[in-house]
Amino acid sequence: MRPGPLAALLAVSLLVLGAAPGAAEEKPLPERMADTGGGTQLITARASTTGATSGTVDWWDRRDGRWVRAGSAPARFGAHGLVEGAARRQGTGTTPTGLYALPHAFGIRTAPPGTKVPYRPVHQDSWWCQDNASASYNRWTEPLPADCRASESEHLIAHDPQYAYALVIGFNYTEPVRERGAGIFLHVDGRAATEGCVSVPMDAMRRILGWADPSRGPHIAIGTVSGTTALTRY
């Protein structure tokens, strides 16, 4: 549950947008974003401030030229809040803000009915390598390669219920930068804040997996309500 973005996150402040507050507030959040990833599905994960450890996850469909909320759930973030993705450091317990692809899903349990995203079942020898010295850094490995220390990685099957179901967030994923972070997921709630992931209740995670459709280019945007990491900035 630790950590490359595609870009930044949502539009700008209402003042910069130059719109009357009432008019802007009527628009769904994705319509106030500068970049939503180019697809017709979007997940937004919002915290009130960078220091917050909880907030809201909403998932959206673009229909007839408009964004429509398909679902919503309470969310948890890193134990040390949120930080700009490009500035994040591994092991800081922070959730990276930004706009990210969702490469694939995985889980200890069988994929929920209707799951369309590629879904990998977790086995006893399934690991997520987080060893900065390994060629497999920020990758699923099965089994753990010789150059990846177990002490620097996550044994996926050991994290239940968190990894009962999970979606990989494409932070630091395509061309991983060492020390920036590995293993950032959208997953099921544990007992408290995360180590840098975004988590939601079990039922919400099942609904998200049944909703997400790779053919519609889903992305996740993580940010705050206002400030330098505001969703409306991206």
C-alpha cells in the first residue's frame, strides 16, 4: 500500500475560472476539471485538505456529453495525508495526488460479478515488489524474484480484507522512479488510514469493479477540495 501520473488533477479555483460560485457549484466535479483522462469513466477521490486522512470517492459516467455520478462512498487516505505525486517519497505514508490510469485489478477473493477489468487472483506466492534495488520495482511478481527483498515488498495474501479486492493505481507505474513509491492501490478498508493508498468499504469496492470498463478508459483523480492539490486544478 505504497506507490506515475498521466498529468495533474481537476480545473482551477472558482475565482480563476471566473464563474459565479452558484453557477460553478451546479456543475458536476468532472466538468470543472481540466483533464479527466480522455475516457468516459472517472473516479474522483477527494480530501478536504492535504492533512486529511479521510474523504469521499465518487465514480462517474459520461453520458450524452454530461458527467453523471454512478456511485459514492466514504474514503480513507494515507496516515500522513496527501502530497503531490511528483514530490512523493516512498515510506512517507502519504497518498499521491494526480490523475492516473487503472492498469488492472487483483484480489484474494473471486472477482465480483460483471468485472471487466483484467483481474489477477492472489495466490500464496503473489507479491508486490517495492524494493528500490530490484528490476521488478513497483510490479506484481509471482513468485518473489531473487533480487527483491521480502522485507521491502508486500505479500499480497497477507493483507485481508484490504486486498480482498483492489485496483492498481498507475502512480509511478509506467516508468518507475526509484524512491518515489510503489504499490498504490484503490482497495478495501482496513482498520484505519492507509500507508498511501485510497480505500473504501468492501461493498463499494465490489461495485466499482463491477462498474469499471476498460473500453471506456477509466482513470482516477486524487486531490483536495482546494489549494495546490485541488481536483479542480487538473
